[in-house]
Amino acid sequence: MRIRLLTAADMPFALELCGQNRWNQLAADWQRQLDLEPAGCFLAEADGQSAGVACYCTFGAVAWINLVLVDRARRGQGIGAALLRHVVQALDERGIASIRLDATPLGQPVYARLGFTGEFTLVRFTGVLPAAGRVVADIEPLSLADLPYVFRLDEAVTGTRRENLLRHLFEADPARMRKFAPSARLEGFCLARPGANAWQIGPVQGSPQAGRRLLLDAAHQFAGQRVYLDVPIDNAAAVAVAQSLGLTEERRFLRMGRGRRCVEKLEVFWAAFGPEKG
């Protein structure tokens, strides 16, 4: 087995792996990863054939491990573990202080052996939103001029500087991005992107009033469509809104970290970007 950099030419294989696992990523998601961190995307080859992938994305002193997938026919051969060790070693060599990821129950023991510890649980809510979503007052489209305020709020909530990711999301589909800014002061924002199985709603961050209004506005925007909403289980208000919209729990992720601890402000953290970037 050998591990090399993953390139755009490997995207069909990466999408095939997503399909095998019913993951939500589209070609645009893989292209975003390549755009943000081209040197952080890896492919494992076994017997000369593509066998698995793993990536990382850095945000200053914080890195996210993501998109770890092994071909169904190659599972149980240590390929996933080898890819993870390769990614962690690459980040250690770069001196990254904090390495993070969202783990499924199946992956948690593997990550624990590499020194990752659990921090908090996220619940993925899913379902088709009611067709009669109502208009929510005081929610407006996000503009380019709002981005510096979005960056500051996101860093205050997550402890991570994700300007490159948030800008990339906004530029991909600005019409879908929303804000709550009474008195011309940004109190919250909601971003969203399409997926192979559902619209992923998030990140959503803001005050209690902002978070609730933004989630209800998302229900109006995406009425009649299937969505994913990854909510910290400790944000009871966010869980209650998701349930009130008729969404049900599909799975759980354990946010895990290695190295310096990042501490999110869960009371103003309403929905995650998704397992790829936290």
C-alpha cells in the first residue's frame, strides 16, 4: 500500500465512496476541500488500485480531519487506520496545536487509540420540512459587507478562525445565506448547501432569539425538501426547534479532539457545518 496526494482526477473515486456509504457530499464539497487544503487530501492505493481517502483542513492553529472513507471491498485491511496515522503525522509535523473531528460510533475507538478524546455530542436531525413554512420577520439575505461580522461571530462561538471556509460557502450560493440583524447589528447567521441526500443547514449561530428565528426561516426557505441539521445535544432550544419542525434523529456524532482544547459556546451554537469542518 502507498499513500499519495489526492487530486481532482480522483474525484470520481471519492464520490463513489460517498455513494457506498450514503454520505451527502457532492462534487462541489470535494472541490471545496481541494480548494481550501490541496496538500491535505490523501488517497491510499493497494495493489495499484485506489482503496481509500482521508483529508484535513486547517484553520490557523486548528485542523479538522474529514472525509475518511475506505472502499467496501478493501475494509478490514488496515487502510483507514494507515490513512489516519498519515494525516495525524502530517499535522504534527506542521505543529498544529488542535486536531479535531466528528466521529461516528464505529470510528470512535479508532480515533481514541490515536489520542483523541470526546468533547460533546451532536445529533443529526433529518426529515422533509413542512410544505407550509411561514415567513419569519427580521430575517434578511446576507451580503458581502456582512462577512467580517460573520467571521467575528463564528470565531467567538467556535474558537476557530474559519474565514476561508465561510467565504467559500457564501460565494458558492449567496442567495441562500441569511442573517438576523435588528438595529443593523448582526446577531446571527445561517448558511446552507445542497447535498446528495438532503440540504445541509449550517452553520447556524447567534443569540437565542437569532438562532430560533434563523432555523424557522430555514424551514420556510426549504419547505417541502429533505434537510440535515446537526445540532449540539446540549443546546436544548435548538433540539426543541428541530423537533417542532417534525425532524427526527438519524444518527449521532461525538466531537473529539487531540491537543489543545477548543471550547465552543454551545448556547449560541445552533447547527454545525457538518462533520467535514465542524
